[in-house]
Amino acid sequence: MNQRKALITGITGQDGAYLTKLLLDKGYQVTGLLARRSSDTLWRLRWIGVLDKIDLIDGDLADVTSLMRALEKSQPNEVYNLGAQSFVGSSWDQPLLTAQVTALGALHLLEAARIVDRSIRIYQASTSEMFGLIQEDRQSEATPFHPRSPYGVSKLFAHWSTINYRESFGMHASSGILFNHESPLRGIEFVTRKVTDGVARIKQGKATELRLGNIDSTRDWGFAGDYVDAMWRMLQQDEPDDYVVATGRTTTIRDMCKIAFEYVGLEADKHIVIDPKFFRPAEVEVLLGNPAKAKAKLGWEAETSLEDLIHMMMDADMERVGREA
Ligand code: NAP
Ligand code: G4F
């Protein structure tokens, strides 16, 4: 049988690293789209041990011609569109950039695939941020959307574009509505990693406080290593579809912090400082996913508890902070 080929946009991000590892372990030939940056963005691929096993092609989601060239060159069976301006907080400061990359970038990719090879299977990285001001206590594929940020609005455009290309052109384009997922490879700007890095610094005497915004919001957090498996499963189905991927448990930021502080014998209340700078113009107060469809149709379930996830991230950050001069 021919070796299966995958192209990943956003390969240098958290999910890109875990997905690359998963696909290589399954015997895929993996190519990544590499956006031009002035500094090194390959650290995650190095950390997870895959950098010398993949091909990288220069390209950018904002440049449809680069996407067409990447598809022509890599000739993938499957494309995973993970590339995005993915930080909600920045999306109010850079709404147009967010729309160009996160919304139009997805449409560029769909259009490039329609022109180059309609049989390519496409995964679109949709998000629970699209639920925003939640319309149901537990959000499923049938829950109406109400995005609360330029990022959420952009992702909703990409989500509906994916459905539209499936319905208009019969393309195998699926959308994973993933709830928050974290790991030791999470960007430092996101709250879990900011917390595990901050707690490690306090424990090692390199900081005394951790400045946060709204710690009363709740999130349904899972482990990125579990979630990339759901992405792959979606593209193995006979028919394309949309799936919520979540744990079904929601926790406040405050309680997530406690898990991290208690792991190293510290009290969260003594170190957390609330800083209005980190509050958002419009908050998503609660997210709680219903992953029943993913379980029934994909045979997928989250395997890692929030406690195990935060402990894993704490171990990695204690080690990283300890190595710093
Ligand atoms: P991430 O770590 O922020 O990675 C984003 C990736 O997108 C990076 O590789 C980044 O490249 C790339 N990128 C940014 N601008 C680009 C452009 N103009 N052209 C091409 N690539 C570009 O995000 P993640 O956590 O891995 O998430 C993966 C995807 O899932 C994202 O689309 C995100 O919005 C979505 N999502 C994430 C979660 C979550 O909880 N993690 C939940 C739901 C959905 P550089 O490294 O060069 O910046
Ligand atoms: O960690 P966050 O920045 O993640 P957020 O906004 O939920 O977005 C992440 O998950 C989405 C899926 O739902 C993805 F689509 C998206 O790409 C990204 O991966 O913030 C989580 C919560 C928010 O309520 C925020 O207001 O934590 C609150 N928070 C409180 N203090 C903070 C902070 N968030 C950050 N980043 N930094 C703080 O100091």
C-alpha cells in the first residue's frame, strides 16, 4: 500500500507537534507549512523528537498561492488546518490580522484544495470559542453559536466555510469543535501554561506573585496529546462531519491554579494578584462540552484528567525553570 501523506498548517504550534508525532507513528509522510518568522519556531518539533523526520515548505495562510504550491509539492491525502492567530486576548488588538489568517486563511486553503485536488481530506480546527455566550449548559454540535471575540468570529467563518465546501463541492472537509486542550508545549500566553510556569518560578525563588485576570471563568480542559487523535479519526470516517471534542468536566481558573500550587506545596491565595490588565472586553464565562457524538461515532474519549495534565505541565516547567541561569 502507498504511504499516506499529510500536510499540516500550524505544524510549529502545540497541536502541530503532537499531531506530527501521531501521524509519523502511524507511518505517514508528514509535510509542514512553515510561516516565515525572524526567530526560531521549531522548538516544539525538536522537543517532541520529530524535526528530522518531516519536510517543511515555506508558506502562509494569508497567501493562497503558497498554499497551492504546498499542496502541489506535497500531494497530501489529508490536510490538517491548525494554523491560526489562536490567542483570544490578542484578537481584540489585531482583529484584521486575526480575520485574515484565522478566517480567510481557512477559506484560502479550502479554495486551494478545490483547485488542486478535491479528493484531499481536510480537517478544520474549529473551537469551543464559537459558543462564546453559551446558549446551552452543555455544548454539543447542535448548540447555537454566539462568539465573543474577533477570534471566535473568525473561527465561525472558517467553520461555516468548511461546511459550505462540503455541501457545495462534495469535499471531505470535517470540523473538530475542540474545547481547550493543553500540554507542556502550550504557548506561555495561555492561562494554564502561564500558571504552571509562574508557579515553578515562585517555587524556585525566581518570582513571588502570579498576576492573572478573571479567575472565575471556567473551562473544559483536556490534554492535547489525546485531542490530536480525535482529529485523525475524523479524517478516517467514510463521511465528513463536525464533532465536539471535550472532557465533559469544567473547572474554574481559580481551582486549576490550586491544583498547580498544591502540587509543589504552595498556597495559591498567597501568590495570586488580580490585575485588570488581563481582563477581556467580552468574556466567555463558561465552557462545558458534550463529547457524546465523538465517543459514539469516532470511538474517542479523553484519557487524561485535569490533575494529571497540570502535574505533567508542572513537572516540565519545574525542569525548564530550573535549567535557566
Ligand atoms: P498555536 O500553538 O498557537 O499554533 C498556531 C500555529 O499557527 C503556529 O504553528 C503558528 O506558526 C501558525 N500560524 C500563525 N499564523 C500563521 C500564518 N499566517 N500562516 C501559517 N501559519 C500560521 O495553536 P494550537 O494550540 O496548536 O492550536 C491549533 C489550532 O487549533 C489553532 O487553529 C487553534 O485556533 C485551534 N484550537 C486550539 C485549541 C486549544 O485549546 N489549543 C482549541 C480549539 C481550537 P508560528 O509558530 O510561526 O507562529
Ligand atoms: O487560556 P486562555 O487564554 O484560553 P481561551 O481564551 O479559552 O482560548 C483557548 O481555548 C480556545 C478553545 O475554547 C481556543 F480556541 C483558543 O485558540 C485558545 O487555545 O484563557 C482561558 C480563560 C479565559 O477566561 C481568560 O479570561 O482564562 C482567563 N484568564 C484569567 N487570567 C486568563 C488570565 N487568560 C490568560 N491567557 N491570561 C491570564 O492572565
